[in-house]
Amino acid sequence: MKERKINVKKGFDISAWQEDENGAPYYDEYRMQQSKEEGNEFVIIKLGENYNVDDFFEQHITAALNAGLEVGVYYFSRAYDEATAVQEAEWVINTLNRYGYTDYHLQAGIWYDYEEHTQLRAYINAGALTSQDMTNCMSRFVNRLWQAGFNNVGIYSGYSLLWDETYAYSQMPSVPVWCAQYDSQCDYPNIRIWQYSDCGMVAGKEVDVNYMYD
């Protein structure tokens, strides 16, 4: 049997942290086009955090789509229980619907950014947040998006948290994973996207850079 060839795409991810000297979005349509000319095929844009839309979301997604890049979005989670994860999912659904973005526009996916941060680590260390709790938060978010008709939904996190401290691999095998591991390879099995560095150069600016595997 002939093996299926894996297609690898280059891309990057951005948020309101990527501003120019005037405090405006660095990645305007011109620089999105420049990034494409450099071989990038997709960009994943921060949608929001704490139920607030990222300051540059509208400009970023408009510029990226106009430049012909595949676009994805991510939401930075602060959910430590399932009810909050569902609330975050509802916010994402309502926000995407308000802007009119569907799976058709979001070819690079919708990602639940469930990563290490100070409060999350404090809850884990105190025993107030278990591996099952975190896995349940991820599952509830993804399932709510699926119920709302969004099909291209996955989880973003760092390798150590995702592999060592959750049950995502065993309990959520059908959910795509975008994994951050700044090394020569990604050790998480069957990933969809590997964020391999946080200091790549794209259109003259240092950003997170990624490979997508189709």
C-alpha cells in the first residue's frame, strides 16, 4: 500500500503584542503579503482572553485574509472548572458569529489555548486542579464548539503540560493538537501543528513560528 504523503506548511502566530513603533498592528496587509512571499502559508491570530477581543484581532484577520493566508484563531483560557470552560466556549461562538467567521474562513482552525501560567500552576501545585479537571475543561470547550457547528477545533498547549499533566492524548484522541516544544522535534504524537520556536523571523519581526501537518 502506498503511504500517504504528509504536506508540511509554514506559519506563524500573532496577537496585540506584535505592534509597530506607533502602537498599530505590525502585521498589516503589506507585511502579511510579505510573510506569504517568504513561504508562510498560514497565520493563527489571537481572538481574545478574559472574554475580551484582542486589540488587533479585527485588523489582523482582515489583513491575513486579504493577503490570501490560511487563517486560524486562538482563545487564551483561564478556566479552572468545566463551567468556566463552557462560558469561554460560548463567548468564542458568539464572537465568531458576530464577526461572521465560520470554518470556511478559519482553515487553520480554532484553538483553545490551555497553557501554563502562574495561576494555573498555583492551582495544580495546591491540588485544586487535577489532570482530569484540565482534560475535562478542554473537552467541554471543544465539544461545545462542535455542537455549535464549528468542526475544525483543537487544543494548544506546551508539550510538558499537555503530555505529562493531562489525559488529552488518551481521552481526546480525535481532537487536533497544536503543541509548543522548542526543540529539534516535537515529541507529542500525531500533532496537527508544531510551534517549534518563539524567535522566528517573519516579515522582519521576531514571532512564534510553526509547522502544520496535513
